[in-house]
Amino acid sequence: MLDKSGTFQYAIGKIGDSSGAMFRPKGIAVDSEGDLYVVTGCGARYRFSNRQGELLYYFGKRGTAAGQFQLPTGLFIDRNDRIYWRIR
């Protein structure tokens, strides 16, 4: 993560397909509290980190049933902190 002047602050996550890891990120958004949201295409996990880059939680997996996601392509947060993701 970079600050407003472009200075490196911290890195988040690890690469992989295990629980809590990220692979092929497809979208990034920040809410009004500064929490970072990342959606990944492979495994369709959704990862949320606070300003210190700590993993808060993640959810979802690939599929078409309730709570599952198929080929997400983007992530958006509106001014009321509602989360939306684009699905192909």
C-alpha cells in the first residue's frame, strides 16, 4: 500500500490458493473507514484488511449457489459502504 505521496507503507496478503491467500486479484476498493477490500477471481475469495494490512476476514468460494461467486471481475463500494461486485 502506498500513501498519498506514493511512499510504500505496507504489503498485504500472500500469494496462493489456500485459506486467506490471494491469487489473481480482480478488484480493489476502500470504504469510508479506510478498510481495504480485494476480490480475487481464482477461488473467488473476498479479503478485507484494515489500514495496517491485517486480515480481518474473508468469505465466499467459487460456485453458483448462495454465498458462492462465479468469475468475479470487479468490486465497488458506494458512499454508504455497501459492497457490490461485478460478475461476468
